[in-house]
Amino acid sequence: MEARPGLAWVLLLSFIADCLKLIQPRDFTVKDIIYLHPSTTPYPGGFKCFTCENAADNYECNRWAPDVYCPRETQYCYTRHKMNAKGDSSSVTKRCVSLKDCLSLGCTQPDHEGYKICTSCCEGTICNLPLPRNTSQAVFATLSPINQTTRQSLHSAVTLTCISLLLLLVE
């Protein structure tokens, strides 16, 4: 089989270009978002959550949730799931909330009737689709890191990975 260095170089340069895109992402400004998608949200950063009060189960909540944007003063989607000892849903409440409503999450111990309540918060459009059923699911899930140094170390890791792969391909 004949070696094709031209094709290898094209693939290598394409790979490098893809790595560079990952390393230096461009954040959109509010002006960019309004220009590109003028009617997608009522305000920049607008999002939706499944919303219901004391629905019988997750299906009923999500099926009948109104398709409206969350108020501007909220940032997260909240879920409260009450279930019996077998794990069957007793009630489901979902809504848009601010940060203060996401500070006390997790699951309670079963009460005298055997019901336990798990609550969770998440960031992002309709991120509250599933129900929290245990402590590993009853968490505060965010899309972006709260600490900017974490984001910087992620970019460094991507850069090092791309350089390592480049060196392996060149050898």
C-alpha cells in the first residue's frame, strides 16, 4: 500500500483547526444573541422549566406543564418529589426558582407515614425532566463552573491533549 503524505497532512491540519476552535471559544454577547435570534426568548438568557404543583407523577407534570419562559429574576429549575416507601410518586412539584431556593437540597428520611421527599435544582432550559429519587440525584446541577479557575484548567487540559495527539501523529 502506497503512503499518502498529502492526505495525512490535510487530516492533521483539519484536526489542529478543530483543536484550536475548542481552545479559543468565542462567547456571544447580548447584542449577538438578539441579532441572531431576535424572538427566541423574551429577554437575553431566558429559559424554561417544567412547572406543576402537586402533580400525581412525573408524566402528569411534564405532560401538562405550560410552555412559558421563567421570570427574569429566576435562574434555575426546581423539582420536589414526594414518594412512598416503594418509590412510587405521591406528588411532584416543579418550578422556576432563584438561587436561595436551591440552597437546601437532598432527600429527607421517611416520615411516620413512610414518605420521603427529594429536591433538586438544575441550570438550563427544561433541565428538570427527571425526578430525584435518591441523594445522588437530589443535587444542584449547573452548566457552567462556579469557579473560573476550573474553566481555565479545562482549557489547559484540552490544549495539552491536542498537542499530545499532534506529537503522536507527527512521529
